[in-house]
Amino acid sequence: MISDGVEDEEKWLAAGIAGLQQNAFYMHRSLDSNNLKDALKYSAQMLSELRTSKLSPHKYYDLYMRAFDELRKLEIFFMEETKRGCSIIDLYELVQHAGNILPRLYLLCTVGSVYIKSKEAPAKDILKDLVEMCRGIQHPLRGLFLRSYLSQVSRDKLPDIGSEYEGDADTVIDAVEFVLQNFTEMNKLWVRMQHQGPARDKEKREKERSELRDLVGKNLHILSQVEGVDLDMYKDIVLPRVLEQVVNCKDEIAQFYLMECIIQVFPDEYHLQTLDVLLGACPQLQPSVDIKTVLSQLMERLSNYAASSAEVLPEFLQVEAFSKLSKAIGKVIEAQVDMPTVGVVTLYSALLTFTLHVHPDRLDYADLVLGACVKKLSGKGKIEDSKATKQIVALLSAPLEKYNDIVTTLKLSNYSHVMEYLDGETIKVMATVIVQSITKNKTQISTADNVEALFELIRGLIKDLDGSLPDEVDEDDFKEEQSSVARLIQMLYNDDPDEMFKIICTVKKHILPGGIKRLPFTVPALVFSSLKLVRQLQGQEENPFGDETSTTPKKIFQLLTQTIEILSSVPAPELAFRLYLQCAEAANDCDLEPVAYEFFTQAYILYEEEISDSKAQVTALHLIIGTLQKMHVFGVENRDTLTHKATGYSAKLLKKPDQCRAVYACSHLFWLDDHDNMKDGERVMLCLKRALRIANAAQQMSNATRGSTGPVSLFIEILNKYLYFFEKGNPQITVATIQGLIELITTEMQSDTTTPDLSADAFFASTLRYIEFQKQKGGAVGEKYEPIKV
């Protein structure tokens, strides 16, 4: 049935166009022969095609535009006729003899345009006559297009200020009156369309009306272009008359569209000065009108106006714009008890944006808006509607974008209350926005109270909400989120050690319940932030009579011990192991031997009990050796205990090459350059000899399993260690020892059973070149190396 209707409409349109073109052809022929009588006859017949009631607005528009083009040509002909001596007054009378009223009025408007141009009569009189005569068409569709044509041909001929058609004083009132009258009649016709036809076609009618709305709105645009409409005239005449029509039409579609038009076409300054009147009309609109969008657009325009120049801000204060808008929103929400949550939040989001632009320094105003929003949301529980949550995120993001400073935002007491209405996922989104704002603007948060408030806001990132597990989250997204939290922790800082310690304790309280997947990201950041504070306090003598609450390195290390213990049980033993060694190094720099020893003990326990992978053991052991080498705080007994353990671990590694490298690395534990009391040449030699035995055993194993002794790179590495300690003055390393090792390597490399290895050859050649280079240096170094033959 629908397809049949569309096909019929296409046929009717085709027939209308054919009739219009045929009569237009005869009209042109009459115009070419200057036959006015026939031209009027054919033009009237052509325009009779517009009398149809069978076309939809879209199709009728096609037909109308073809007629409009022809009427422009007819208007040019009329102008030429008047130049040739034809009386325009007679012509104005003549066209009124057309048989049908619709063609008659189209022709009258066309001649009326020429009549105004001729200036033989005041423009205001002709316009008044035309707008009154058009009342003769009361069919909504035909009447709208007729009045649209009148509006089109007259818009450049209004008796406006500065116009060539301006008459005596106050003629601008006549121009305004003409446009207002035409607008009023068009709106009545437009609204009447809603009430014609059966109820089942309501949706179709609304769609058709939507297609025609610009014809009505065009009048308001013309009004806004009238030069003579100043603020006083707008306030006293234009706005009251337009709003009267908007309110009285009692039509949802018309009210919403026309309110939008008023806001969009008239200047921002006018809206600001007539805020009372405009807002006063809102509660009078139909309950079904989408008033939230209307008010949001108004506030958006005023916000942009305020942002355009600081000079206009006093105007906002003068008219008390914030107070008026706030009250108007409250009244609208009360009047529309069924307004959905998304509508409420949208209104307050727009009001907050307005407030931040107009009163950036009035945090109390911003907090009032948030408080009012909380009040309206109370009792609704967690908001599930995605559109509403999106608006809440926009509401909460506005202060961050305006101030670029979370510290200022934290002063808004109702900010966190609004977040309570978000579900777990959206809280996480909002937390991410907050953290990104802080890192982007490098905001410094320097008090424990602010950190407490901040971590309450970003709780969605640091702990599981609503029972959701991080397992359900994309791994890459989760890592990025937690890395951003770690960056945030590193940014927290205060010069005062006591306040900084409070910040660290606050962070610890919030992140430790974060779950086993989060702690490996957040705990290291907290540990290094704490160690930064230790370095700050380093070298300060403790006052035995000082306040117990004052911050000391010991107190920080106690906190670190508790924190890393939790990490080691996550389990993340390798990470905890590394952090224990970092803390031991810091305790060493603070000359706290018992603390440093305890950290090493914990690291050793983790090594023995938790780190079982052979590669991880190798890495961990080299970290132990490297850290222990830097330690100067230990007494002989403690140092021997730790060193003995490290050398014991070295000999127990799974692979012989790993054993060898770990044992010769241990030699550095017995020879520290800066400490004469830590130079034990004999034990260095023992380590190197032991490394040689292990390297030899590795070759024998290779020979037994593969039939070849394998590369000699381990021997070359040990040779380099011999040279290092020889150069450092270890008396146990003699020329004969080095010479013997060089000959051993040379023999091994020339053996048929040794696997060729280009990298080992290059390494050995480079080592020999180094010996030659040291010989050529001369002086004490040259003398020392001279006996070595290569």
C-alpha cells in the first residue's frame, strides 16, 4: 500500500510539472511578444498547479521551486513593462482579476515586489496589504509556501533603517510588524497541520512538519537581520510577541523548534539582557517539550559569549545570570517530575560549564551546582543508563578542563558525592580522566589530605569495585592504567619530610588492598618515592630527645619492610628481591648496618626459597654481588657472613659457565678500591683459581658429551679478571700467573679438539693488544706489564 502511494505521488508530481512547464512555455511566448494579457492568463494557469493537495511537502517543494523560477522571470518582465510606461498601480489591480485565489496571490506578491521597487507607494502600505491578502489561503501546506514566497520577495525591501525603502520616522516598526504578522500566520498554519487527518497518520504528519519547519523559522532569521531591531525594541516588542506565539500555540514540535530558533538567531547580548523573559517562558511550555536541550543550548551560547572576551563578564554579574539560570533549571525539573536522569544531569552539566566560564573564581557557585545535582540524583542509586553516565563524566570533567588543576577541583566538596552515583566501570573511566589531567598538567599534590581525597576519587583504578576482577580487563589496558597510577605516585611531593611521610602512609593505605595484579605496578613506585625521602633525610643526625612523631630513615625503612613483605607474598618474589636490595643500598648510605643487614637477609631468603628458575638465579646472584660490592657499612662479621653466602650460591648454580662467571664476580667482594681494610688478595686469588677449576671442568664436560672441549671464552674472561687485579696491585697476582694463563689459552685454542669460535679469537686478540698497549704507556704501568710475553 505504501509503495502504491509513493508511485501515485510520483505520477501526480510528474503531471503537475508537465502542466506547469506547458503553461510556462506559453507564458514565455507571450512575454516575448509583449502580450501582457496572455502572459497573465498562462501564468495564472501555471500557478494553478500549486493548488494540488495530493503531494507531500517534499514533492510539493519540487513543484514550488519550478514555479518560483518562472515567477522570477515574470517579475523581470513586470519591471521592464513599468519602464516602458505601463502603470504599476494598474498592473497591481489587473493581477487581482485572476480566477483562482492562489494564483492571484502569487501574482499579487510578484507585482507587489515591483511596486515597492518603483517607490510609487510607501513600502509599509504595500507589505501590509500583501500580508493581509494572504490570509485568503488557509490550507496549511499551500498557505505556508505562499507566505514563504512573500517572505522571500520582500526580505530585501523592508523599510529598515538605512534601507532605500525607509520611509518616515518609526518605519522600522512597520518592517518588524510585517515579519511578525507573517511569522504568526505561518506558525498557525504549521501547527494546524498536526490536527488534520486520522490519528494513525500522526507519525507521518510529524515527519512532514519537520520538513517544513525551516519555512517558519526563516522569519525569525529575517527579524534578526533587521538593522533597526536594537536591544530595546527586541526586549519590548520582538521577544514578547514571538514568545506569546510560542507559548500559545501549545504544540510540542513548534515550541521546541522555535525556542531553538530564538536562541540561535538572535545575538548573545540580547539573550543576556532578556534572560528573565526567556527563562520565564520555559515552564509554560508543554511538558513533553525537550526543555533540557533548549536550556543547554542557551547556556552553551552564553558560556561561549563569556569566554569570547573578559569585557562582557560584568554584564553577567549585573543581570545575576547564574542565579536566574539556576532557579529556572530547578523550576523546570520540579515541573517535569518524569524528567529522565540524563535530562537532569545534562542541565546541570551545561550550568556548570556556564558557571566555570562566567565565574571561574567562584568555587562556591560550582559546588552549588554539583550539590543541586546530587540532591536531584538522591535516591536513584547507581545510574545504569549509559547516556546519563556519559553526561556525569562530562559534568565531572568540566572543572578539570577549566582549572587544569586537581587541587582546585578537590576543594569542591560535592565533587566526590556526584561520583558515588556512577557504576564501577564509569568510576574507572572518570579516575583515568583525573589521572591523565594530573600527569598532563604536572600538577603538584603536596598534602596528605589532598592525596586522601584524590585516591578516594581514583579508587576505581587502585582497587576492585562491584566485585569486578582485573582478569576481566584487557591486559594492555590494565597495564596502562596501573602504569599511570605509578606515575601519579611518583609525582606526589612535599619539601617537608613529615608531610611527605604522611603522604606515603596515605598512599600505602590505599594501594595495599589493590589486589595481587596491581601491587607489582604500584608498590615499586611507593618504594622509590619513600627512598627519595630517605635520601632527603640522609646525613641528618637523629635527635634522641626529638618528637616521636618526627620522620626518620628508620621509620621509613620499617614502613618499607612491611610494604615489600606484602609484595613478596603476592607472589612477586623477583620484584620484592630487587626492592630489598635497593633498600639495603639506601640503608648503607644512611649508615644503618642492622637495617641494611636485615634487607640483605630478606633478599637471601627470597633467593633460596622463591627464585628457582636458573636464568633468574643468575640474574639475582649478580645483583647480590653488585649491591654487596657497594656496601661499606658492614662490620667484618656481617660482611663475611653475606659474602660467604654469595660465594656459596655461586658454586651451586646449575650450569658450569654460570658458576664460573658468578665465582669470578665474587672476587670483587674482597677488593674494594676505596677501602684499604677491604683488600684481601688471597681471597681474590682463591675465587679466581676456583673459577679456573670450574672453567676447566666445563671444558671436560663438553669434551665428554660433545667430543670437543668447546670454546675457551671462560678462560679469556678469567684472564681479564687477573689483569684487572694485577693492575690494581694485588700482590697475589704475579706475572708468572698471568703468563701461565696466556699460554694455557694459546694451547687450548690451537688444540684440534677445541671448537673454533671467532668471537673468542677476537676477544683474546683484543686482550693481548691491551697488554701491549699498557707496555707502551711507559712509566710504572709499562714496567709492570713489561715482563709479560704475548
